[in-house]
Amino acid sequence: MQKIIILDFGSQTTQLIGRRVRELDTFCEIMPYNKYPDDDKDVIGVILSGSPFSVHDPEGFKPDLSRFLGKKPVLGICYGAQYFSYANGGKVEKTNTREYGRANLQWINGDDRLFNGFDENSQVWMSHGDSITAIPDDCECIASTADVKYAAYRSNSIPVWAVQFHPEVFHSVQGTLLLKNFVVDICGSQQNWSADSFVETTVAQLKEMIGNDRVVLGLSGGVDSSVAAVLLNKAIGDRLTCIFVDHGMLRKNEFHDVMHDYECLGLNVIGVDASERFFNDLKGVSDPEEKRKIIGRDFVEVFNAEAKKIKDAKWLAQGTIYPDRIESLNITGKVIKSHHNVGGLPEEMHLSLCEPLQWLFKDEVRRVGRSMGMPEHLITRHPFPGPGLAVRILGDITPEKVRILQDADDIYIRGLRQYKTKLSGEEARKVLAAGVPADMKDGEIEVSLYDQIWQAGTILLSTVRSVGVMGDERTYEHPVALRAVTSTDAMTADWAHLPYDFMAKVSNEIINKVKGVNRVCYDISSKPPSTIEWE
């Protein structure tokens, strides 16, 4: 299968480059900067990502470009552009000020294939502290801005193009066109990577790999595990057994609702209510890491006990997706983020691992779900932490605290689903690019707040009490904090600017209807420096 290799130099937008290439119906693989594949017969092009380092930093990543230069088309982005120049006789120098933000290409070589179809003064996004002040002798400039002479250049002897801006971000208005020019026109992609083709190919591969064996899969109610289950069900039918464990800290009515959804999908599901065990083991525990460890341990033990009842099971299926695996790669010598479903299986299970979604980004998982006819409310569900509401309750866990949070959160999430706004321009483009189904009418789309944001949830500040007045009487109850963020991959996130009338309505409804809450706050912190979850 044709593929583009993206060599990762540690940029926060490397995953975004991958998603943009996939949106061009082209398979790509993100690899550490020093792990270019030995077998590259299917590789049609290479993209060098940005990096937090300078090419002059001693710890900066210095790849061996000789393995593909002159053999495959190459596109260097930001650090990639600077490193190619630096390594081939050009000059990269520190600038007095960091070049960050919007810029316009004031001069473009319209004859160059990379800029085919570009408008004059096309807006791009800069983000670099160094600047290319001289390019290698065999190269020529093909685009400039008011402040950056070598905004883009190409080699005249080998197929190499380089840009100092970031075409992968939405702020580069014609960035997708630039990537298309490279991936399709220059590299020759046949654009045959799609949700439909993925389903067809993966179902055939699963049939061959699993044969007549039985498979167990742990369902969470989330998008990834649900899509993995439906995909496996298409391949092996009732030889798949799914286990859905209720630890008591799911959203309101979630266990019942999700079990009903799974039955409607024709899945063979075992539902296990283990909430009493989890509450007993969590009693008096307030440290967030300790809560996570207890829930993780109990979940594995409950799941294993049920899995052992399934005779002849030889495979454990997981909803691991591509960002899980990318974030678990170690290119800097430091673990940025670990994942519970990356890194192997408990030895006592004696099962082989099956990860049918391991090459997909989250938006691709949703497209695959739609391709298989799954209900939209399952496909568009927000990410939800594995420990559930336990890490959205500050302090120890009790059934009463969970009840309070479930009731408040239910009002908030239902409100987000019901409140619709009209979007146009770049805002509409972002939502449509994320795969949200919406019809464009007169240049506008109407979408719920829920579908406009990446993740939302309610946090109970159970270690805090707040004075209030209800019916001329003093109250002394708990505040809750509402959280909503926008993101593309959860690596970075910004707080969502929700409408004031919506926030006023939700706040009023929570305080009036949820016994135990007398104050509602809204979290306006971004990631970084904050995280999406509070614990």
C-alpha cells in the first residue's frame, strides 16, 4: 500500500500533519526522526516535521537524510526546512524576535508545483525562533513574506521542497492545497485510503488472522472500543464476546443506555455491575493517583474473572488508536504520556493482542463507524476518562457524591446537545473537517455545542463548601466546575467560549435541580499549562 512517511522531530503538530495527509485519502505513518524504515518500497514521499529544538541545539535531532534524499520526494516543514538547509551548506540564524503568527506570502513562484493554484497574498502560519538566511547552492527561493525571504524553497537537483511555515494548521488558509500538491501531484498518491476501503481490508485481515478462534474485548462505551467491536463483529460474528464493566462512576444511566445500544448493534455483550466492589475499595481514598491505581487494578481483576469464563478465547481486542501509539513512542528519552492499552498484556491472561484500529486517528475512527452504519450518538461521543467520575470528584469517593455529580453533569451534557448555533467561514470549516455531519446552507451550518467541542464534563469540588441563599435560607453546599475544551488531538486544548445565555441557563438549572450544589463555575484554563481533566 502506498504511504507517506512523516519523520517526527517532536513537534506538537506532527499528528496534525498526519491527519491532513489522511484527509487526502492517503495512508501515512508517523515515525521517530531516526527510524526511517529499512523496507521503503511502498513509500512514495517523506515529510520532515517541525521541532521544539533549534538546529544549533546540541540536543537537537540530527537525522541521516541520505537514506531517502534523491530517492523519494521530500517536504521539510519549519525545523525540517531549516535542517535540510543547515545540513547542505545553507545558513540558519537566530532572529531577534520569534516569528510567530499569521503572515502573507507576498511573492510566490506560480510555476512551482508546490504552489499550484495558490492565491496572491495567501495567509500562512509562522512559528519559529530561527530563520533561514541562506539556502544551499543548488536551491532556489519559491516564496517569501514581508519578514521572511526564504518562506519556501526547492532543490533544483533532487526532489526536495521546504517551507518555514506550517501548512498543516487551519491558520494557513491554503495549507491543505499545498499538502495536496505535494502528496498527490508530486508524490503520485492514488488516494485510495478511505473509511470504506479500511473496513473492507481490515475485515478480511481479521478473518485471516483470527481464523476460528474466539476473541474477548473490553467495552467502555466510548467511540474507540465501540467501533472496534462492530468491526470485529463484522469479521467473526458471535465468536466475539464483549465485556462491559460498570465501576459505578459512569455518567447518569450510562450503563443501561450503552448496553441497550450494544444490543441494538447485535453485539454479544456481558454487562458486569461491580460498583459495590469499587466503592468499597475506594472508601476514604482522596489521592488522584491512588484512585486511578485502585480502579485500574479492580477493573483488570473483574475483567479477567469474566474473560476466564469464555472457553477457548485466544485473543484480547483493544480499541488502541494511532495517537495512543504515537504518544507512547520515545524519541526524546522521556515518556510524555503512557496509555493503559499500549505496551502489552497481563502475563496471566495468555492471550494474543488484536488492535484493529491501531492505524487510525480519532476522526478516522468516527468515519469508519459511520461507514458501518453505527448510530451517530455513539460515534460523536466525547472522550471520557477510564476511571470515570472518580477523577472528576476532588477528594474521596462516595455514592452520594457520585449521584450529585451525575445529576449535574447530565444537565450540562444534555444542554450542550440541545443548544445549536450557526457557524460560517473558518469555524464551519473546522467542524466539517472533524467529520461532524452538517448541511451547508447559504454558507452556514447549524451544529450543537456538543459537536463543536472536543470534550466536556463537570467536576465536583467536594473538598470545598460554598455559602449560598435559597428561599431566604442559608445553604452551605458544594460548588461544581464546568469544563469544555476545543482541540484536534488532545495534545493541546483551548477552553471553549460557550454562549453566556447557555451558561446562565445551565447554571440556573443545576443549582435549582441538583441537591447538594449551590454554585457553578466555568474553567477557562487551556492545555498547557493546565490539563483537560482536573485529576
